[in-house]
Amino acid sequence: MSETDSFIEEVTEAVRQDKLFAAFKKWGWIGGVVILAIVGGTGWNAWQKEKAQTEARAFGDKLMAAVADKDPGAALAKIDAEGGSRQAVRDLMQGDAALEAGNPEEAVKFYDAVGAQAGVPRSLSELAQLKAVIAAGHTMEPAKRDAVLVKLATPGAPYRLLAMEQQAAVKLAADDSDGAIEIAKQILADAGLTPGLQQRATELIVALGGEVPTEPGQAAPAPQE
């Protein structure tokens, strides 16, 4: 490269730098605003998350304190849940308190309110419906009870196996031992089986004189006295 070419290249680079510096002087404040917006947005999101967590902990503490009160139902009623999932949780606990106090009819009212509440997560809504069936027992209209249990026992439902257990109990109450055994076997064959459900389903089958299904390579559970 000749001295002339080298000189021209240096001048060109200097012009580029001057233009860049001039542009930065003119528009650089935009970059600052963008940076401030990013930092400010991140800080706002972090504050919002911390605020939500703090409020959730405070709400949980109130619920636990109410449950420990000598009159849990009255204490829970004083908690302002402001709708949504928090109200659903509070009402579920009020239903449990009413049931514990020997008032299943009042408990069912709370459970039904949660089950009908709009915008509540499926896990809470269907839990309330299941609790309503259990609390109402034989007083619930059979057609309504069966319809609720069929819906709750569909594949993928969060409380499918617990609903099936209630279906087996309904069969047993109707002196349909074969039907109860069949449902219990279906529970034992489900991939979501828990130890508690396995024990109860096995005990039901044994008590009704049925044969407990054995998985390949496993011995059949011994009948319990």
C-alpha cells in the first residue's frame, strides 16, 4: 500500500469516527432512555413479584391462624379474599370447618359455591365438587352425584382416581359387589396410583371376595385380616 493510499484510509476512518461521535452526541440520549427503560422494567417486575409473594404469605398466615382458632368457620369468614383463587381456597377451608363441626349441609354450600365460581383453576373447582359429593353422601340426588363423578373420573382429570373410588363406594352401597370390584381393579391398573389408594382398593377387593390383580413379576398382596 502506497503512502498516499494509507493517508486516504486514515482520513476516511477519521471522518467515520467524527460522524459516529456526532451522531452519538445528537442521538445518544435515546440509548440512555432505552437502558433506563430496561432497568426500570426489570426492577418493576421484581418488585411486583416480591409484592405478590409477600401478600400470598400473609394470606396463608391468616388462613392458618383462622384454622387454629376456637371457631375456625367464623375466623375464616372474616378474611377478605377479594375473589379469585384466594376466595376459592378460603371457601374450601370454610367448608372443611363446617364439615368438622358436624354441619355437612353448610359444607356442601361452600363447596358448591367454589365449584360454580368463574375463573377458578380446575384443580380447585373439581376438588370442591368432589368434596361436595363426599360431604353430601346419600343425601345428594343420585343422578346429580353420578354425573359429577363421571365428569371427575374422566382421563386426565386431576382427581380421577379419587372420583373412581367414590364410584366404587356407590356401587358397594347399592349391593353391587361385582361393580365395586371392577372399579377397584381399574384403580389398581392406573399409572397414577398412590400407595394409599392402592391399599384401599386392595382391601376393598379382598373384603368383597375378589381376586387382586397381580402385575407381572409381583406376588399378589396377602389378604388382610
